[in-house]
Amino acid sequence: MKKHKILVVALALAVMFTGAGYAYWTQTLTIDNTVNTGNMDVAFVCDGDDAWDDGYISGRTSDLVTLSSVRSDDKQSLDFTVGNFYPGAGASLDFVVQNTGSVAAKITQITSSDIENSTLCDALNYKFNKVKVYTALGIPYREQLIDVDADTVSALASGLTDALDDIILQPGDILVLVSDGWLGTGIGGGIENPGYEILMPTSITGNQFEKETASFKLSLNFTQVN
């Protein structure tokens, strides 16, 4: 009987000691994870916006040529209308693009579409020769010289893509195309215009293209950059 009791006591002590080996105090540390996503937003900036100098976007034209531009309420599209165009005339289609979002963005491609009267569209010339990038405070920090002299709408789209597809816009950055003014008597002659120039060549003669209308759309496709 004594032997039995001793075994029972020994077994009980063994269980107690075993239990004590696992009875640690515990504490849990908790990490709360909250992720707020940013937004990608790129918009056209026009004359009168606080983000840009009012006098810079002027829309220069040759004599007697009319030019109007209408920006959509969401600032995602810009419609230019050039009137009374004639051989030798030109107009500066001025626009400025700003990264109004909270993440970096870049242009992947510029495409042309909705071409009406492609014969007239492709008879015109489209030119710009410089790209500039400004900070949100209007301080220039990048300038790239690139001569684009396109004689078709598709060539204009390709030239724009080649000029812009490696430029990253940080939040607040402003992108400006620049044309120095090829028509000295008509649209500046050395004065920088923030856009591209559209010109009707003097080689168009007789009554070719009189009283005609042409239009096309350019789409600037942006993507978010890590």
C-alpha cells in the first residue's frame, strides 16, 4: 500500500510540474492596419485657372483666323475650333496638362480617332519643338528639345507619343508642349506657345479645300507609375 501511495504522489507531482512548465503569462500585441488609396487624376489646365499664368495660354493665330477652345466640366477633354483657315495661315492650339492626383503618372500613348475629312486633316502640318515640365509652383525642372513636324494626324499622334512617353509627372507637376512660332508674322515668331501649331501649307492652291470642315480627336492615355 505504501508503495502504491508513493507512486500516486509521484505521478501527481509529475503532472503538476509538467503543467507548470506550460503555464506562462501571455500577452498579445496587435497591429492595426489601415490602407488609404490615392487617386490618379490628370486634367487640362486652361487660361484662368489658378494653377497657371493667365497670360501664357493665348491661342495665337494668323490674321483673320478665328480660334476657340472649350474644356469639358470634368477637365478631361478640350475642343479646339479653327475658323477661316487659308493657305499660309496658322494657329497655336494651346493646352497645358497637370497631374491633379496624388500619385505619379505618365503618358503611355497618344492616339488619334474620329477623323472627319481625312484628306484635309492630312494636308495640314502640325508642329512643336519642345517639352517642358514644371512643378506645382511653376518652377521648370525639365526641358526636352524635340522637333516634331507632322504632315498627317497619325504622324502627329506618333510624334506626341515619342516626345512624352518617358516623362513622369509627379503630383502637381505641369506638362507643357512648346512651339516657338514658325510663322513670324502670324503666330508669334519666336514667342513660345504652350501647345502645337496647326498650319495650312502654301502649296495648297486654287480652290482646293475651300469651305470645307475637318476634325479629329487626340486622346492622351495615362497610367499610374510606381
